[in-house]
Amino acid sequence: MFKIVGLDLANTTGYAILAESKLTGYGVLNSTHPTETFRCHDYTYIERAKSLSRLCKELIIKESPDLIVIEQTNKSKSRFTQKQLEFIHYAVLEDLREYRDKIIYIDTSAWRTGLSLNATKEDRKHNALVKKKLARGKITPKHRSVRWANETFDLTLKLKDNDIADAIALVAFAAKRQGRLSQVNAISSITDFFEEET
């Protein structure tokens, strides 16, 4: 059974597990290191990163995947957030060194494009109304990711679960690229969704 674990690394790390095209697990991993000193001491970055990397390694040991996909880092508007993210990526790669032949990084833009998670015509119309202050709540890529995960795998994720949705999309895209979505067990509509290679 070909198994993929996806990691959307961040202070709240989303993860998803896909085994033979069936979503078998998902959730979030949170650092056990206190957050109150986050911006006060540089060593807090290290401790939080190590805490998350240990949780990621425990997940990998438990699941023993054939492939580990990690979302590539994106530039953050906050240098503190960016700094923490880079420490997390380093710590996770260091802890997963023995699995290095199974790890691939995927750009956010690649999985979003590959799964056709672009704004729909309705999304663009709604966002135009929001811009004119005639509607509320802009539809963002996070909304589209959650919507896609819910529709594809018959889930009920909320916007606050966007880290999970991103990890689910990440493993689905990786499986698609690996040609591992031929035996889909989640819901029948996913077969049609992945039939055409983008």
C-alpha cells in the first residue's frame, strides 16, 4: 500500500495521510513549547522548532510512509513568523534526515494550480462586490482550499482548519503526480476530478 504523508509546516502544522488514494488521517501538530516568550528570546525559536520537529518525526515513524511531501516556504509579511518558519523547516529536515530519500518539497502555486484551486467566476464576482463594500468576506486561497478538501473528501472543515486542508491538497497533488490516484476509495466523484492531468 503506497502511503503519502503531507506536512504544511508552521507553528500549527497541518498534516494529512493518503494511503492508496484514501484519506486515512489528518489533523494539526502544535508546539508544546510556551508561546508567551515567542518574540522575546531567540532561543525560543529553536525550542519551538524542535518541539514541532519531534512531533513530525513521531508521525512519520508511526505512519512509515513511502513519500513525505512538504509545502515549500512562502515569504511572510512578518519577519518573526518567517524566522520561526525557517527554523521549523530546518529542525524537521534535521530530524527526518534518515528519510531524506522520501522527502520532496512542493511549491504552493504548483499544488493550487495542479488541483485547479483558482478563483471561480463566482468567487471573483463576490470579491469585486467586497471591494465595492457591497458584500463582506473576501474569498481567499484558504477558503478555496477548505472548500476543495470538503467537496473532494466529503469533510466538514472550517476556515480555521485551513492548515489541514492545505496538507490534504498537498498529498492529493503529490499522489496525482505519482500516478497513485487510480484506486480511489474516498468518494466516487474524486475519480472524475483527477481523471484529467493538468
